[in-house]
Amino acid sequence: MQKPFPELTHLEVLLYGDVPVLPASFLGESPPRLRELKLRSIPFPSIPKLLLSANDLVTLSLHDIPDSGYILPDAIATALTVMIRLESLRPLFRSPRSRPDPASRPLPPPTRFALPALTEPIFIGAHEYLEDLLVRIDAPLLYNLYILFFMDLNFDVPQLHRFICHAEKFKTFDHAEVLILDHAILLGLYPKTGEVGHRTWLELRISCRELQWQLSPLAQVCSSFFPFIPTLEELEIRESDNSKPSHWEDDMEDAQ
């Protein structure tokens, strides 16, 4: 696989276990007609170089990115600048080690670029990584957005707010649901009207096993997101029907 495939349009490689790092020469560093690339559990830290030649890419899915395959968010953002046809973007990290080094985080660039075809991105990882990625990106046709953040004590996500506010479809949200699950909290934003299965939606999950630890991110998410949604009419906060009965700790603060 270390040679050019000039006619290749779709490639899906799913592996499990201890997988060696893909070399920079994978696919000859230039798949000019590639439209769909899906990799699972495969470390490929040099993928941004390959992506810079994949101008026709429509789907990019990097599922279960191992720690050995860490990619700098700025490198991914640079590669995205050529992807004017990209509709689906899915960087899904395996562990919280996807959190960028604070000392290496870049300053916001003076200008951003738009991904004119991007409609349904999915992200799993640290919120700092997503922030560093979104600082350079706009997606005016954004339709659905799914995010799962690893647990942290602080969820400051101004770039995510901006990203959402610049999407025309998301300006119609009037219903919000906060769902307390066994190992996560979920924030769902969507319009009450529309066909079932064809609604615009935003779903944000925060992975958290300890129930009492869910309150802090829950409060941060609600207080930071809802002011950006002036059309919000209805808010529902509840436990999932399938969740175990809640047992809150006695030493929790009254404010929480």
C-alpha cells in the first residue's frame, strides 16, 4: 500500500489490537480521487500530509484513534482547507490523552475558512482539542452535530458556541433536553417541529461515571449554552428511564 492508487475512490481499513503506525508513504502520499476514507484503531500521525492532496474527499472517519496516532489539531485544520466537498468529518479519539499540551496551543488565527459542504461532524475527545480545531473553521450548512467530551472539571468552549451560532439551521432550536445517564450527561438541542428522523439536532455528551461529579459539567453546559439560544422555549432536565436510581452523596454543596 506504499504506492500511488490514482483511481482509488473508497478505502476502509478496520483493525484491532496492537497495530503498527502507518508510514508517511501510505498510498504514495497522494490519493487524488479519494472520496471516502475510514480508518479504525490505526495510528497514522502523518495523515495531514496525505489529506492535503485529497481534494475530492467527502467522508473522513478516523475512529478509535490510539495514543500513538495523535494528530495536532492545527495540522488537521490545515488539511481541511482543501476539502471543499467534505460532508462528514469524524475524528474519534480513544482516550483523554487527546488533550493538547497547553504550552503548544496556538493563538486564534486572524481569519477562518469555511467548509461549505460540511453538514454532519462527529467528535469524541478532549474539549480543548475540539476548541483548537474549531478556532479556524466555519460550517454554515451544519445540520447535525454529535460531540462526546471526556470528563474534565472545566468546560470553557467559546469556539464551539461560535461554531454553532454561525450555522443557520441551529438558529431554529426551541427545545433543550438534559438527560442524566449512568455514565454520562447528555445535552440535546433540537426544534420541536419537523419530521421524526429528519430533525436538525445537536447532541453533546460528557463522559462521567460518578453521579455527583455530573453536576459541575451539567451546570457549566447549561449556563454557557442556553444564553446563545434566544429562541429556546422549553427545557427538560430528567434522568434516563434506563438509568439506575440516583444516590447523591451527602457532602455535596447546597449550591449544587
